[in-house]
Amino acid sequence: MGPVAGTRDADVVVVGAGIAGLCAARALRAAGNEVIVLEARDRVGGRVWNTEVLGQPQELGGQWVAPYQTEMHALLAELGLELFHAYRDGDRVFVDADGTAHRYVGHDAPLGSAAERSYASAAAALDALAAEIDPEAPWDHPRAAELDATSFEAWLHTEVEDDLARDLLRAYLSGGYMTKPSHTFSLLGGLWTIAGAGGVENLFEPDLCLHSRVVGGSQLLPIRIAEALGHRVVLGAPVRSIRWGQDGVTVATAGARMHAGQAVIAIPPNLTGTIRFDPPLPPWRFRAEQGISQGSVIKVLAVYERPFWREEGLSGEGFAPYGFVREVYDNSPPGGEPGVLVSFLAAERCEQAERMSPDARRDAILDGLARLVGDRARSPVDVLEVDWSAEEWTRGAYSATFEIGGLTRFGADLRRRIGPLHWACTDISGVGNMHMEGAIRSGKAAAAAVADTR
């Protein structure tokens, strides 16, 4: 059954005011469409979220911008937002399996010749496979079924002989991006993420993937777009139901019903089940939603009066693949104060941390930071934590990904238009998948799809 007859409130209703939804609405407005954006939260941005620490902006969600993310750079320029280079001067620290901290200069941690050769060989193998993957359609690869039936953990044990090299690759891809244990996602799923970034170096090298941050915090991007859209963005309005048909859509929140010709549903695919569709979505779409889930990650900001590690010749960047805290970066604002360290408890570490008491978790975090930057890390001014799995309108991060075998079965279905319903979010993007870049591209693609169906 189609929507209730009557005057349309908009040409397009956009569900979700994250970067993807707002970019879709922005493009639709530029093409002359009237839009309404409905957002469940009391803020815009989705997984991009600013806070203030000692008077300076900090990000609780996505934050870094890479040089190769062309759509992101173009949009920031259009919005008048500037970038600053993430601080990396000084030595880095690598903590080995014995708990020994090694200071080093440059890009490469002192792994030993055997581990270095093994790591380089495995990274090259991943690069070669990723180069064969079309990030817009990884399921079309001739060996897609085989690659999707192989867990990343199984590939590591088959292809990587050195234990340390294997452990690093596991920590980088599983902990750093997929935020799931490496035996739970497929090699194809990991290759999709690598291909979407343009290769292993782009994804794993901090000087590239973590190159820059937005002056004032990354949430300024969706805030600026929302300001331009004005009253068309409605906050605190979770969508409860969507009636759809040949005549358009009727979208209902707790307090209103809106009629439009088409809808862009710009929420993570794992949340689609929070909306009741009338008529129900096709069975293949329901199955796709059951096969995909968000990862597990807690973002941690440890705040200090000043970045003491710089005084000791450290960059604030460190890696401890065997520790509770596996990575740390200097996240201080452009002026350098307060000093802020950022870390992420991801995959198994997150699942472990969620079962700890707040005090025990804080102690473990500070102990891990101390191993990487020194004992002064144990005395912060404040520690902020955001467990993204506890956020009702996300339920995980960084991105929703399929279990083994799911990408080839249902991957294409996540973008497939259903009547007047279109889909957008970084989770379903090809290039820039699980980054702000992917959200921008996905939102613009959804807007273009709306135009193509008129």
C-alpha cells in the first residue's frame, strides 16, 4: 500500500543526519529538491562527535583525514574548514611480547629481520589480492566465494610464517579496522577495506591514514552542512515506520508523519530493523541485515595539562600488539595544550574491557599507556571513554561488516534500491569504506540514485 494521500511535505525524506545523510540532503537541495532530514539523536554527526576538553575541542568518534581522501578534502574546502597535521615528531615506541619497550625513529618498528621479511611479504600478498578487488563490487571477484569462505585468521596461519608478523597484521586489520576477532570475518571482507583505502600502506601507515585532523573537531563538517539546511534537519526524531509504494513514502516518528516521493535511509544497516516497513522489505534484505553486525570499540582520551611525552623526545605514538592497550597517538589540539593521548580498545580487547569494572578498566588503560609513553601517563587530569556498542543509534563501530560468507551472499543487497527507498552510509561504500570519505561518497551516490529514478 502506498502512502496516505495528501500534500507532500518534501520531495525526499532522509533518515539519519550523519555525514552520509547530510551529504545526500545537501546534494538533493543543490539539485532543487525539497528535503527533510530526520535524526534520532539530539545532535548531528552520527559516528562523528565533538566534545570539549579543558576548553579545547576533541573528537569522541571519527577524526582523521588521509591525503588520498579526495571527496573529504573537497568538502572541507567547500565548507571553509581547515586541517592540521597530527603530531608525530620524536621517537615512537614498540612494546614486544616480553613487555620490553623499544624506542625507534621512522616508520618501521624494530621487529628483527625475520619478522620484517615475513611482514613485508604478507603485506605484498594482501596488496596484490586487494588490487584485484573492485571496492564497489568485491563480490564480483572471480574467487570471491573462496576468499569469503576463508577467515582472515586462517589466511594468516597459512600464508604468514613468522609469529610476530602474523600478530602485527592481526592487530592492524582486526583491531585497527574491522574491530572484530580475526576468525570472525573473511579474507574478502578485509580485502574490501584494504581496496577501499587504496592499499595496505594507505590503511596501515599512520603518516597516511592518520595524517590530519579538522581544526575545531570533525563534527564541524556535519554541523556546517546542517546549518545550511536549517529547519529541514529535525533532531530527536527517531523514525518508527515507513510506508512505501509506487506513490512514494510516508515516514512516521513519535510525533509526526511526513510524506515524500522518495526516501534515503542513511543509517548503519544493522539498525534498519529498528524501523517497521509497510509492506515489509523483501526477504533478501531481511537476511542481509541478520548477517551483518558492527564491531566492538571503546575510544579513550587521556587528558594531561601538557603533552609531557614531547619533553622526553617521544611522538606519543606507540604500538603494543600484545598489550591491553595496543596503540596510542598524540591527540593534542593544534596549540599543544592540553596534552591528549588517544587509544582504542577494539575487538577482543573491547569485549574484555566491557566486562571489567570502571575502576579496573581505567587502571588497565593507564598501565598500558604508561608502558608506551612513561609513568607520567598514570596521572591524567581526566579520562574520557566512549563505548560505541552502548550508543543506541549505532550499536558499535567503526563499521558494520559481514560474518564469514556473508559478503558474497548479501553484499550487493545493501545498496539495492527497493521502490522509492535508497540507502546510504559509509558501511556500504566502496572507496572510503568505514571512513568519513565513504560516508560522503555514499551520500552523494544516493542523491544521484534519487535523481535517476525520477
